[in-house]
Amino acid sequence: NTDVYFSQIDNIDQGVSPWSDGEGWEPIGNRKFQFYGNYNGNSYSISGLTINRPDSILVGLFGDAIGANFTNIILSNVNITGNQRVAPLVARLQDYGYVSNCSASGTVRGLSFTAGLIANLYDGCTLLNSFSTTQVTMVDGASNIQQLGGLVGRLINSNINNCFATGNVTGTGSWFGGLAGIISDNSTITNSYATGNVTGQGNYFGGLVGEVQNSSLTNCYSVGI
């Protein structure tokens, strides 16, 4: 329900038992029951988010969200392992969702669609004034991974403005970018940059974006290798 509002009123430590035990945190929202609400972190931190679900998709603080709003959320020192669509804040946000003043740091490991803040941003969504210093890599032993990004894995018909990523992106496969793996379908990125290194073997590696398809970049740069 988009009329539901959640407001964080203090710092939260998720790096302790029982939150860090076993598989760790269970993401809010999945393919059957998506999150539609509004979450304001009020610039309090959520530290030590731990998720160890190597066989799961839609892995993050939030898993699957539709038309949701996320503001003023600070995720520090995350340690996340998943399968596909893996990211600290939200794995998949669709249908005019909105993210502003959010950040993440730590380490994220996954297969395709793994990113430093949001794995998939689809269909009219907006990401503003946000950043990631997260290190993004694939699960050990994996290959032919697609669409890894320092901030976002895949951007479809959505917009990023005033954002940056500084973490390294490492893997073997296709479409790896310091900021985003692929942007497509009239997406835009403006006033944004990436400074992390993008390394590995495969096709479509870019310091800023792995590939741009029918989309635009304005006043953006990268300085990583």
C-alpha cells in the first residue's frame, strides 16, 4: 500500500545475533508480496546488514518493490551474498519508484544483476543524490555473469541524477560498469560519476557504464581503470 509510511527513529545494528545468524536478514518484499510503501531513514544508520543467501534472488534490505519511496537511508558495512538481483538497498524497484539521499558501503557478492545500491531500476523510477562505496563482485567460482554495477546493475526507462560510486566492480561476463552495467530504453544519467576500477574478463566493460542503449549521459565521468 503506497499510503503506508515507515520512519526510522534511531541507529540500527544488524551485525549482531540474531540478525546476522545463519542466512541473516530476510529481505522485505518478494515476487509474490512486493513492498509498496514509503521508508524514511531520517539519516540514521543501518549498520552490519548481513545476508548469506547464495541460492536466493531479490536479495537486499528490500527485495522486490513497486512504486515505493526510499529516502535518507544509510547502509554501512553491509556483507551480502545472493544469487541474482543482489544489492544493499533494494534488489528491484519498478513503476515510478523514488530513491533520494541514500548510501551504502561494504561488500556485495552475487551472480547477474548485482550492484552497489540497487540491482534493477525499471519503468519510470528516479534515483537522486545517492552514492555507494560498496565493493561489487561475483560469487566465487561463477562465470558468464551479466550486468554488474557500482551503483545500479540495470537501468530501464529510469533516471539517475547527482549520484556517484567509488567501489570496485569485478567479475567475468558481460556488461560491467563503475556506475551501471546497462542503461536502456530512454534512461538518463546526469551529473554523476564513478571512480572505482572495473576489472575482469568478458565484453562491454566500462568505467562509467558497460553499455548505453537508446539512452543518454550528461555531465558524467569516470576515472577508474
